[in-house]
Amino acid sequence: MRTISKTTLNVTNMSQACLFEMEVSGQISDGKWENARPYNHWEWVCNTEMVISDENSYSGVFRTKKYNIKNLFNEFMKLVEDDEFPWPMRMYHYAKFGTILDKKYINDLNNMRSFIEEIGYHEEINTLEDLKTNLPEYLKGYWKNEYDEIFSTENIQKFRNSEYSIKDMKKDLKALHQSVNEYIAA
């Protein structure tokens, strides 16, 4: 029976948590491992707890080797240094929404991804009612009651008026990279 060790990934804010959970971890696995051969390339190696400002907020499992996470994240970070890289706007929207998102919702980040994208890509959505009315049918079934608070008109307006920039996102990505390197060294 394989044992699973427990380690901690420390991040300093919700934008970093959103970037890691909603984008970076997927880029690492999608880009290199989901389509790799042989098909038994995954290994359960660690039960990872994400911590924001020393507040235990999330538990999840990485399905890759620490060594591979380091190498793949280093490749990803080369893009951060490239001023010509066309950043996926969804990634920026996730990080920007993280600036207004309460830490208590960290366990539900992946489930909120599509709703954040709807707000980010559709400037005509300015209220909770706009969001709920304009959701594609396939998303309506995923709506949870607590999303009324998360995607309140007030929070949508905070998102719209936020001064969080691509430059801020790059800073958060660099800090996240340092956190991942510390995680790997543990």
C-alpha cells in the first residue's frame, strides 16, 4: 500500500491561491502529463494543505512527483518573464477576483472558475441578477446558494473597479513560484 505524506504549500494571498488552484496546477498537469505516455505516469505522492497567511484553508492532493512539479513550474515561470507572452485573460480574471474573495471560500475555487470567467469576459454583467440571468444553461445547474454572497452586486462592482493589473499578477506568480520551491524542498 502506498503511503501519502502530508506537506504544506504556503501562499500569502487569495490571488495566489486562485492562480495555483484555477490555472497553474492545471497547466502543469495538462501540458506535460495528461497526454504523456505511458498512461500509468501518475503517482500519488503527497497530501498537500494550502495555507494562506498561516490560516489553514484547504486540503488537496497533488497527483505528480515533486521533482516534476519543480521542473514544470520552472518552465511555466519562463513565460512570466516574457513581456510578449499573451496572458490568458481567464488567468488574470481569477487572480483579480482573488483580491476580493474571502478566504473561507478557498475550498470551492475550482467550482467558481466558470462564474468568474462569465463576469470577466462579459462587461454587461454588473449585478448578481445580470450574472444569473445571462448564465449559459449548462452553468445554471452548478449554482449554489452561497454564490449569491460571493458574486453579489457589490463584489462584481469591486471586481470591475479593481486596480489589480497584469503586473500585479506577475508579482503574485513570482511569489507563488517561491512558495512552490519551498514546498518542493520540504
